[in-house]
Amino acid sequence: MDLSRRDFLKVGSAAVGTLLLPATLAGAASPSAFPLHKRVGETATICPYCSVGCGVIVATDSTGHILNVEGDPDNLHNRGTLDSKPLAIPQLANSPNRLQKVLYRAPNSDHWEEKDWDWAVSEISKRVKATRDATFKEQEGGVTVNRTESIAWLGGAANNNEDCYLATKFARALGIAYLEHQARI
């Protein structure tokens, strides 16, 4: 049998491929074929930095640490592109300098105290109520105004319509006259 070099390469390649194909398919089907060091989950979210609402895909490990941030190609606002601000999220979220607890410094004190969240929320509520009660105006120049001018409300760009609606209703119920949004400032 006369076998040319070209025919030898064809037959040899087919034989090697036939022998390796079952091993390749079996190895790809098993989860231990490519062991990962960490399980990574991806979550689609919205960038919190400006009012555009760019889509962001955040990759986290099993402990919740942010590993990577990239643009969401399915988002209509940015089509996968991002500016530099959301790309810094892993550095900010995983920084050892990031505060994890409530720190409170009492008036005329020279040091900070750690407090729990329940204390902080109730203290803020008490102070808002005390300020509102002390500065609430019902009448001004014979006209009913029902407002306080000592408290302001500032919304953020990451709020959606429902958040803004509820925040506006809450602020108006308190009688807050100075109600603004970050995108308008």
C-alpha cells in the first residue's frame, strides 16, 4: 500500500481524534475537570453614582466579597460600557478602612464610641421628631403652612421611582419644605 505523507497525516489525525474524543467528553461533563478555587456568582444591578442608571454586573464569591465589576451588555442605558466610578467598587467595598459599625461621638467628647444599629436608628428618629416639634410652623401671615424649615431631605441618584415616591411622601408628611434630589443640584 502506497501511503503519501498527506494521507498519513489525515489518517493519523482522525485516529487520534477518535481516541481522545470520549475522554474529552467525559472530562468536560464532570465538575472536577476544571476545579475552581472559588464559586463566583454574578448579580445584575444599577450603578449608584449618577442619575444615568447604567447596568452593572457584580461578581461575588461565596462569602459575599466583590471580586469584579463590569458593564451589563443587556442594559439599554450603557450597553456594557462604564465610566471609572463603578469600576472602583471592589476597592471601596473590600477596603480595610471601610467602616462596618456605627461610630458616635458625643457632644464635647474627644473619642468615638461604637454603637449598634438599633440605637442609631432610634436616636436619629428622636432627634428628627424633636427638631420638627421645636420648629414646626402652622400659620405664617394668617396662612396655614404646616411646615418645618429646619430639616431638609436630599435624595440620591440610585433611587428608583418607587423609592423617590415613598421618600417624598414621608418628607411631606413630616412637613419638610426643602426637598431636593442629587440629580438637580
